[in-house]
Amino acid sequence: GDSVTQMEGPVTLSEEAFLTINCTYTATGYPSLFWYVQYPGEGLQLLLKATKADDKGSNKGFEATYRKETTSFHLEKGSVQVSDSAVYFCALSDRPSNSGYALNFGKGTSLLVTP
Amino acid sequence: GAVVSQHPSWVICKSGTSVKIECRSLDFQATTMFWYRQFPKQSLMLMATSNEGSKATYEQGVEKDKFLINHASLTLSTLTVTSAHPEDSSFYICSARDNSPRANEKLFFGSGTQLSVL
């Protein structure tokens, strides 16, 4: 079945450091890929998404490119801030994007950014 | 943006008791809600899909008689863990689908419920 593997945390970075959180997936079809973020005490929020190969999702300085050849969707940010401290989840859906179907999630990666 | 309220955020109960978790869509109607469970250091695992006015669809391996789901209105779904045992201790998260045409994104999540069964 479909699955998502993402790097384990916690990840601790200094402010303004470069961030990469790795995510790879296994899917039989052509899934849509997502990154969700969960800030302390809040629900998961969609950070960015990509619906087909070579698409790049971006939001709030974060980027991820859908790489079919490596089945990856790594999350990157050039300069992290303390406010980026959160748990990040990579997810996929084998249904059309933006359609609100159930998702397959990775385990989540906790990010702590220190001043 | 759309908000999903999940309550309670944490609960501690004795073994053998039942616990009800509520999931409400605050500013949209949700014909479909999803219930997930997350054990420590594990992925969020889909437990069931809750459809308003009909029976929930459970994922393989999830006991429907143990995890009762009620979706009696377009804004509320409840998950009841019946006769809870320590192995049911987990983090439960709901999400709701917004089917309205105005919704740019369709899926919204609650903040989760940490259940600890003693």
C-alpha cells in the first residue's frame, strides 16, 4: 500500500540556518503530496502541496519539489525562524488534490529553532 | 480560515471506562470527517471515515464496536472509545472535509486529543 517515510527528529537548528526535512513515498499510482505543519496546541495546517511530477509547492518561505524519479518531496527553507518551531508532517493522497480525502502521513518531524 | 474544534484536548481515564471525543466544524458543514490515531513515534493512522447520516467506514484492523463513531449532524462527529484499556492510550486527531465551493482547501484538522488510560 501507499506509505510515507520522513526523517526522524527532533531537528534543532539555529535561527537563519538552512532546513531540509527529507520525505520519500511509496505509491502505486500518481499521488498528490503535501506538507502539513502543527504548531504547539493547534491542529495540522496545510503548508504546501504538489499534485504532479516536477511541481514545486511553496509557502511562507518553505519549498518542496515533487520528484517522481526519486519518489521524494523534501521540505526546504533557506533561513528558519524561531516561529518555525513545530512538527512537520509529509503526506500523500492517491485521490485528486484539494478534494479532502483521507491522507497517508509520515511520522512527523519535530523542528526546534533556537535564537 | 475554516476551523475544526476538537474536545477534549487531553483526558485521563480508568481502565474499563468509556471516553467520548468531539469534533466540530465551526464555520462550514462537513459531510465527511476522518478519525486518525497516532502512537508515539508513529505515523497518523486513519481509523475510520465518518459520513453524516450513515455508518462510518472503518479501516482494516480497527474494531468498530470498540471505537464508536456518530456523525449525526453536519457539524459534529464523535468518537467514543468504549471500555478503554491502556493499549488504547494514544493521540486521536479528527479532520473534516469542507465541500463548499468557496473552500480553496478542503481538509481541516482538529488539534487532537491525548488519551491516557490508567
